[in-house]
Amino acid sequence: MDVDAVGLAELLHEEATRTNERRLLVLAGARKRGYDALESILDALSVPITETTLVGPDDRLRCEQLRQANASDLLGTTRDVIAVDAHDELRPNALGKVVGAVDGGGLLVLLTPPLASWPDRRDEFATSLAVPPFVVDDVTGRFKRRLVETLQTHRGIAIVDLENDSVDADGLIDPAPRMPMEPPTPPADHRFPAATYEACLTADQVAAVAAFESLAECEQAVVLEADRGRGKSSAAGLAAGAYAAAGEDVLVTAPAARNAAELFERANELVEALGTDATVEPRRIETTAGGSVRFREPAAAVHALEAADIVVVDEAAALPVATLESLLAADRVAFATTIHGYEGAGRGFSVRFRDRLAESDHDVTDCQLVEPIRYAAGDPVEVWAFRALLLDARPPVDSLVADATPETVDYRRLEPDELLADERLLREAFGLLVLAHYRTEPADLARLLDAPNLEARALVHDGHVVSVALLAREGDLSPETRSMMYEGGRVRGNMLPDVLTSQLRDEAAAEPAGLRVVRIATHHAARSRGLGSRLLERVREEYAPSVDWLGTGFGATPGLLAFWRENGYRAIHISTTRNDASGEYSALMLAPTSDEGRELHDRHADWFARRFAALCSDALDDLEPDVARAVLRSVAEGAGPPLSVTDHEWRVVAGAAYGPGLFDVDPGPFRDLVVRYFVDDPDAVDLTGREERLLVLRALQSRDWEAVADRLGYHSTGQCMRALGDAVCPLVDQYGEDAALEVRERFAER
């Protein structure tokens, strides 16, 4: 078809507008020619410059410009045209965020090198995958090769070859006219004014707005989930406007104010439609009925909960789990979140936070929007993006793996070339990682296919993936690199050696070769059968001859710590700050496989046991007692210095246990004794879980007596003090030396 780039863009834009779909235009060739064509296209299209965004490294056009690293700024917003300059780099996460911001009738334009050579070019993102000791030439181009294949085969995508002045694909679909949609009707017995529902565009959106009516009652939570473009922010805005018009104060928070722009627009439109007088500011709507819709940044919102009647969290999946948990202190709260799309899948919300929500006192109303609003159902750009980035990847259906056991599965290497050639295998493996881990994102797909330090292994049942592990080679670094790390330099990848070297000051830590388990996931239909343990066992059998250690790092919970401990891994460190995404402290664990690995493990286990008590009364003073118990139990038995307590200290400890002595006189020896108890075999001493929590809270974390008594349900501080003495008695019996035993016997005679 003999059409120039400008003429083709006009045809694409006309068809997209007519069908309320989107179209994608690829301008492939030299960068300058791509920008020349783009400028001509933007001049020809009847699109306001304010509705156009360039995502690229340079501010080369008159429109808004963002770097790919700042693509999150587009969350919760829409544009008619977004152009992405992919010459210097293409970040998969940025592409996932950008696609969802193109409105119905709009164009997504990709500026790329010639498609035939693009996969062989190593850009800045590829450089980030070249973790030491690997170099950029070790990074492959499989992800881009797959991306190019999807561009060339999907409907609605036009490709202009600028080098040959030709159109390789015109992207025109010429779809049949759509049947007009029936206007949605308000539900029976609705509480919100009818105008609230008349502003809805789909029946899905009506159901979503109706779900918000539950927030009229106390201790209620609403979870609104949708793919991008389904109108969840609009639904939240309509509900917020209805409550504000009725005199309620609605506090809105999101990663940034611009992410909630659509919510405020819909709220303001409804307030006007209801005839309610209001004062409107960029981040605040005040109604004469005494209600409001006001925005606060997440940290400020946490401190403003008591003053709000209702809290609405937009783009909830992009917030740290710890922040979401803090927002649960609100009596009436709603969370609007994206299922697929930007930042992977927002799995911190769906994997971690939903468990916390279920444990709360809130009655939860769930609602999911399926029908698109920003663009028509079946939009070809959405279909392409879901496949290209595997945003909708799913593990096998339950029935295919429901009978899987360790005896029925086969251990399988998932070679990148094999994954590239087998779309079903790739979708099953990646889908399992997406659903099981809150951090999995589109960039992980590129890492899986291209990163030279990563490998994947799986257990398959009748050919279907039932358990998968993503593995990273670490360590085995040169003396120069180790010295640079020790002096404060950062090294990509190599997470365990980096922490042990830079934070724990062990310059030799990066010398042994290791293998870190980055992710491990088992299909939910086959959990609790030992499949994860079997996969780790097979990984150890394969790699133990070639590495010095196996390791892992994860957000510490009692269950996960127990799982890794049962599989031979031992704790050597816990972070002193919480993970931004999970809200948890991260634990590092090692399983040595050689003498060199054992030396690395033993010295760090020893250092960890030595410092843990001090950490608990400082950086880890808010660590959950059950996590502290599990962490110490996961340290190698016997790690740390021998228990060194003077005769006088033993008399203090035994006096508090068996006599009238006081813990507060000298907490130091109590702490040493408690750490030794947990690190040694706890089964040798008969303590209850409540007593162990008491030892953690008071002896290790130095919480005041009143707070400890309240936390553990003691009737008074006096009862709590006596309970601590009772808990120390068996520790004195197990570890006490002559001075302690003399005190015990003296008071036993009375």
C-alpha cells in the first residue's frame, strides 16, 4: 500500500476514533528520520498538544516529555497520543505503564531502530542485565525478538520502514460497526442519587459504584479490581462525589496527585450535576453540605485518617504493603487497584495485602470491572500488550495439575530458547511467578529470556508447569570488584554478596560462587504436598557440585522462614529497614555446599547471633515477635559465642526467676540467655508461645512493661513481671552454672 507515514497516521487515527479503539504505529529506522516523521504526524493530526506525551530521553517536541524511568507519572491519566523513543533503551515496565494511558481513539507511536536489527542491539536496559561477572555481550536479544514478532503479527499495528520508505503493515482493521450499548440503569433500592448511576458508562461501572454504597456503614472495606481502562477511578470518583454532596469527608490518596486526577474530575462533575454548590481546588472539593473530597500523599494520609469519614485509595497496587496496612486503620475504606498492567501486576496488593485485609475487622465487598470504558472491548492494542508483556499470563488451569505429587513430576530445565519457541510453556511458567509473587513485573520477562546470570527450573506434571524456580548466579567476583564493593561501590545483581560485603564488611564474601533462589512458586492447586521442597532438592543436586552455596532473600514471615529452614537454609542476616513493596524486613539465608561456602556461612551465622539482641532493641524494635522467634530458630544451631555469664550475673538472672530479683536491674545477661535458647534446640526447654513472645518483647526489644502486658493479655504489669520470671526458670535450669543453681536451690527450700 503506497501511503506515507503522515497519511497512514491520519487513517489510523480516523479508524481508532470511529471505533473507540486504539492503534499502534511503529516508525522503524534512524532516530532523526523517526522524529521528523513524528513531528509531521503531530502537525497533521487534530490532537491538542496538551493531550500528547513523548516518553524518551530528550525534550525534542513541544508536548509533555517524560523519561521512561518516570512513566509511572502517567498512571491514572490518559492521553490521545503517546510516542515512545525506544532507540537508546526500551524498559518493559515503562512500556506496560504507557500502553494503559492511551485513550480510546488514540495512537501509541513507537520510534525504533530497523526491526530486523533491533534485537541484536544492546541498549541501556540490556546493560542493566549484564551483572558481574557477565558483560553486555553476554546479554541476548530474545525479548526484543519476541516483541518484534508480536508487532509484526498482531492486528491494529502499523509498521513504517523509514529506511526503505515503505509500509510493511498498515494496521487498518476496518471493523464492522458496533451495536449501540444499552444505557446502564441504577440498581434497585440504591442509596446514591440516581444521577450518580446515570453518569456511569457500563453495567460494570454501575455495579462498582453500588459497591461503594456499603461504605455508608461502619467497619466496611471495598476492593475494586480491574484491568486498566475499565473506569475504576471514575467509579471511585462518582462515589466520592456522592458522599461529599451528602456531607461526608472523603480522603483520597494515591502514589501521586496526578494519579487521582480522573477521580477528582468525576467527583466534581457529579457534584455539579447534583446541583450542590462547591468550592473546587486542584486537590480539594468542598461542598456547602459540609462534605469534601481531598487528596493527601500516602504518608500524610496515614496521619489524617481520624479526621476522615471515608478513605479511598486509588492505584492501590502501586503503594507499599506497609502503607496499605496502615490505611486499614480507617473505619470505612476503599481500594481501587489494577489487576494487570503497569509495574507487573501490583502483586504486593493481591499476594500480600489481601491476606492482611482478610484478617482485619472490616467486612469486605469485592467488585471487578471487566468491560472497558476508555476504549472498546477487544481493543487490538490491549490484546497486543497483554501478549507482548505477558500481562495476563496464567499458570495451568487447576484440573491439569490437581493430581501432581513429588512422585508424578519431572524436573526440567527451562532454557530461554525453548521458552521463546513454546508460548504455552512460557505463559505457564511466567504466569505462575506472576500470581505467586508480588514483585514479578514485565522486566522479569526480559530477564528470564535475556539475562546471562539467570536460569529457570521447573517441576512439570503431564507436561504442565506445577512448580518453578528462578535462579541467579552470584559471587565468584574478581579481587578488584570485591575491593570496589567493600569501598562502597554497588554491583548489579549479586544481592547476597553485595549485602555481606558492603553492609556487613566482609570483603571475602563475594569470592565463593553461589546460586540465589530469586523466586520459587508452586501452583495453588498442588500446594502443601512437598513440591516446593522437591524442586529445591533437585536444584541442590544439580548445582551443588559447581557452586559453594545456595541462598535466598525474602520478606521474613514465620511461615517462609520455617519453609526455608526445613529445606536446609539457615539465617545469616535480617535487614534493618522494611522492604518498600512488602512492608516486611528481609531475611537472608544460606545453605553451604562446599568448604568455602561453609566458612562463609559459619562466620556470618556467628556474627548474626552476636548482634541480634542489640538489633532488637534498636533498628528491629518493631519486629513482630513471631518473626523474631522464627528468625532465631533459623540460625544454625550453636552459632554465636558461647554463653558467657559471670557469677554475679547468674545470681541476678536466677534471682529474678526464683527469688525477689528484678529483670530491670541488668537486662544484659537475660538477652544473651534468650538468644542462646532460641539458637540452640528450643525443644530442650518447655516454653509456650506466649512465654517466648514475652521474652522477645521485654528481654530483646526492651518494650515497657505496660505495653507488653497489654500486647500479651496480662491483667497487670505485676502479672507480666511474674510471668517473665516463670519463663526464665527453665532457662536457668538448662543453662545455669553453679552460682545460678545455688540461688535456685536456696529459694526452692522456702
